[in-house]
Amino acid sequence: RSSYSCCYFVLPCCFFDFHGKYSRRQSKKTQYREYLDFVAQVGSVCGFHVEEDCLRIPSTKRVSFVGKSRTYAAVERARINQQITQFINSRRTCAVATCDRRVGFNPEHHCGGLCKEAGSEPPEDETETAGTIWMPGFQPREKVEQIRNCASLPRDFVDEVVLNVANLLLNAAPQKSCSDKQGENMNTWNQGESLSLREVAEHLNKETLKKLKSEYGGLQTLLKNNHQVFEILNGRVHIRDWRKEKPPSKTKPEVKRRLSAEAFKTRLCWFFIHHPDGCSLPSEACPYAHGTEELR
């Protein structure tokens, strides 16, 4: 409904209808195929020649739809708008009726008997709704989307949070020793303690939490972005021990091996600078630079 000249591309993933989760209606098809058919139907109802394509991407959900041309002339827009409104209303009222039946409610009383399949007569108030471009209550997203994945946060702020959380984990319990026996020498390195995300959040000040709350994922996203320092397992935050990381596989494709080699020593080692015991790896084995003189 954006404009008559609008084209679209859609890659269906999660099973949602216009007003909630998609409810299956055909048991003879897989849920994915049935949902794909529904998405294609939406394009057809909206007056598009719908084309289906399978993308070459590493995903189980790779069937896409493209609408590049219309099935009607521009002068017929009002009729198609009414058809779209009728279709959306039929999906909405059926969804409400299905929900109400689950709790023993009479759908006739709730939707006034409008729970009909697409193609039936429009409800009385539909002519008025069809005259509007969008459905009542619809809020399209802004033309320019704000980046909210913690990537746009000031570097100084991120560094401060990372240091605070790391010190919290290191001081959360008596130091744990991880011993590697090399001849008669014992090398101990403080791994710190693990804490839940809730416990970590409770130790951060309100201003920090408020700033993180405006970002999608918040604290968890910030910590995951700092893969060098932290790992999150089952909702608990740990200091990453690089001695336990698997060495790069020799069977990796040439391109991935080359990219991995090119990224070696391109950033400073956080542990070398901030950890009280330094880095757990010797300089030659650490993928990060132990000092500016090692930076590539």
C-alpha cells in the first residue's frame, strides 16, 4: 500500500499473522510450506505478480518472495485497497474468534459475526476503513532506523562497563586457581567467578543501566560484543579463558584461514593490559597484541 510503483522482497522466517502468531489450517503441509503459501497469498491479494525464489544462504529459511509488477491498473487502486482491508479484517476476526473459543467465549458476541473467510462480503464499517492508506493503529517504522545494538555507544562508556564487569567477576569470590603443570613450574591465573546477568546488572549504577536499556539486548548484547573478554553460558557471565579455546581448524576453507590470519594481532589484548595476572597465553599464542609494538 506504500504506492502503486512499490516493489517488494520478503524472506519469511517467524510464523506470524497480522495480529499475532500464525495458526495452522492445513495438516497435509509442513508448517513452513503452509506459512510460505500464506505470505504468497498476501502478495497476491495486494495485487502483485508474486515470484518465489530460493536464496543461496546458509539457513533453513531461505525461500523468498519478490513482487515486481502489479496485476491491476493504477486506476483500480481503490478497489484493491478495499480488497486488502477485507482480507486483513478476515484474518483479524478469525484470530480473535479462535482465541475466544479457547476460553469458552462466544465469538458472535465479540466480532458481530464478521468471522468470515477472505472473499466474503465486507463488514459495514469496511468502506470507511478502505478509504485510508493504512489500517487503524498501524505505525510504520521511521525512514531512518536508529542503530541500537550497542555498536553506537561511546567507546569510553563501553570500556568502562567492560572493566567494571570484569572486576566484579574477578572479585566476586576467593580467587580460583587454574594450574598448568610445566615441569616443576606452576602457572596460576585468576579466572574469577561466574554471575547471572541479573546479578551483574544489580551491581551497575542506574545511569549505566538506563543507557543500556535504550539498546536492543542491553547489557547482554554489550558483553557478547566484547567476545575477547567475556563468554555467556546459560545466562551466566564468565571471564573468557583463551587457553580453553579450540585452535583454528586446519580443515577450514582457504578464505576463512586467510581472514583469520589477517586478523591476528590487529587489536590490543585486554587481559595483557587490565587483568591482574596478565594474559593467560604467551605472546606468540595470543591472537591479540601484547603491547603496541606487536600491533599489525
